[in-house]
Amino acid sequence: MEILKSAAAGTLESSDCMVTVEPGEGIRLDLTSSVMNQYGRQIKATVLETLDRLQVGSCHITVVDKGALDCTIKARIEGAVYRSVDQYENLPWGGAIR
């Protein structure tokens, strides 16, 4: 899937995350987290795995995490990616990411 425009999903509330995707070359991840020392590697792995499963080959993705669970991070990435390609119908929610 090719990222066509900037899009975001999520909030900066506790236990959530804000995900922004933009067109870019390769995968560039900017990650900020309130639990970076404890879970930074796991969050990064979740982000990259989710992009891979959505077949996103290149983008600039920014994740501002406030202690979100993996399922929340995945859902926010899905939302931002689908918004970036203007896909609002026939969404495979939960089907694309396992």
C-alpha cells in the first residue's frame, strides 16, 4: 500500500497513542513514548510488523505513545494508513492485522 497523503489517528490521552503517517522513502519511524525504557523495543517491533502486514513499503511514521497496548497501537496505525489512502469503505478491520 502506498501512502498518498498525511493522515493521523489517535489521541494524546493516557493509554492511547497518536500515529501520523506521511509519504516518504523507506520506512522512517519517529517514536516517543512515556514507557520507552521499558517497552520501546516492543513498540518499535509492533509498528514495523503492522506496516509490513499492511504492505506499506515506504512512509514516515510518527508515534507518540502514552502507554497504549499493542492492540491500540495496531488499530491507530491501521486507521492512519487507511485514511492516508482515502479508503473509508470495505475496511478489513481486524482482518489485516493479527
